[in-house]
Amino acid sequence: MKIWLDGGLQDIEGARVSVFDHGLTVGDGVFETVKAADGRPFALTRHLDRLARSARGLGLPEPDLDEVRRACAAVVDANPMPLGRLRITYTGGVSPLGSDRGDHGATLVVALGETSRRPDSTAVITVPWTRNERGALAGLKATSYAENVVALARAHEQGASEALFANTVGQLCEGTGSNVFVVLDGEIHTPPVPSGCLAGITRALAAEWTGARETDLPLDVLERADEVFLTSTLRDVQAVHRVDSRELPGAPGPVTAKAMRIFQERAGNDLDP
Ligand code: PLP
């Protein structure tokens, strides 16, 4: 397995990042997960734009997006696999213990892991913790992900694959690694970005292609929605068949099934929409 580090490809076994990397010590970094089917990254331009936006949001040095693009191409070429997840990690770089980030440059790592297609439907839970829509990290894809890790572990304990958060004012927000959509009276709605959710790339494409509306939704909309679905880079559009103890029999329902079809078709025809 080859990864990209320090400006070139390296064997994973020999690749080393400093123990004083600010990404490791304080979670001072940003990242992207990009799907690569047969070595072709999907929606890479949107991912690179978001990486740069997140880096700016954290005050990291501007990433060299040409290098990131070259790194992605080199890593998928060096590690052929049918369905991969490229992980781009960009951190504040080496910063001795006890000091601020300062001007220590940055660390860029691009790695690839094998993945598989997700089932058409899944179970989700809601969690009692909130997303802070007014926090410094709202909407940024930062490596400070421990809250998501904890919530996802709770979901797995309950036989679900995703945990959904409300924000501080009780509105539906997003999952640990996905955006959420609900169907009400045949119309598709998803929380707006000011709710504190990540501006998901799959969310944006699915909303554009299905005509979904951005709507502030209370968390309890999940108790009455006709259909619920998730979007993310690795799930694409995925129906939800259970929310907590509420079963949604027949998922994917007709609106979700149509959204799944539209997404597969459009994404299959355009690698960099
Ligand atoms: N929300 C969070 C917190 C995420 O980590 C992700 C996954 O990257 C998403 C939403 C979905 O975003 P995307 O469709 O760009 O993968």
C-alpha cells in the first residue's frame, strides 16, 4: 500500500508523521473522504474546494490543491481496487508541545482504503448530544471528530449504522458522517447549512437533482416523516428503515427509490459534477 506524504508516494510501512503534529495532539486539521470507483475519484473538484474552505476556516495555510490533485491520482494509480475511499488529511503541521500552531507549515497525507457498496437501507438512532450551529467548527470538515466517533459507537450498540444530531435549538441537523433528508407529503426536505450541518457534497447533488428543499425541521419530524434517507460520499443515497424504535416498513419508499435512481444515473454520467 502506497500513501502520499511529504510531497511524494511512500510505502505505508515506512511512512511517518511527527508525534508533535498538531493534528494528532489537538485535532488541528481538516479532511476529505472521496469515493474512487475503478481508480476514478468522484466529485474531486467539490471536495478540493471544501478542503480549502475548511482549511481557511481553521486558519491553516492555504493547501496546494494542485498537489492534492496529483496526490489523489498517484495514490489511486498505485493501489488499484474496485471501490476505494481516498482520505485526504491536512493538518497544522509539527508544533512542539506547549506551543501554539505558529508558522509550522502543514502536513498533507493522502491514503486509500478499500470499501464496499452500502446496503439500500439502514437503521439510525437519534442521540441526546447536540451539534453547535454557532460553534467555531460549524460546517467545517475538521479532524476533531471524537464526538462523531462516540455517537456512532452508540448507534452500533443499538444495531444502527448512523446517529443523528439535533442542533442547540432542537432542529434536525445531520448524522455523524451523513446528511439527512425527510419526505413529507411527497416533498423532499433537508436541513439548511445554518442548522450546523456539513455542506455535504452528496447532499448538494441530491438536492439539486431531486428538487429537495432546504427547510428548518424539528427533530421530531422523524416521528412522522413518510420517508427518511441519508446522503454521504460512501452511502450515496441510502434509505432509512428504522429511526430509534420507529419502523419505516417498505424502505426505500417511492420518493427515496426515485432519488436513489436519479443519483446513480447522474453520478454515473458525470465524474466531476
Ligand atoms: N456530515 C458529516 C459530519 C460528514 O462527516 C459527512 C461526510 O463526509 C457528511 C455530512 C456527508 O458529506 P459528503 O456527502 O460530502 O460525504
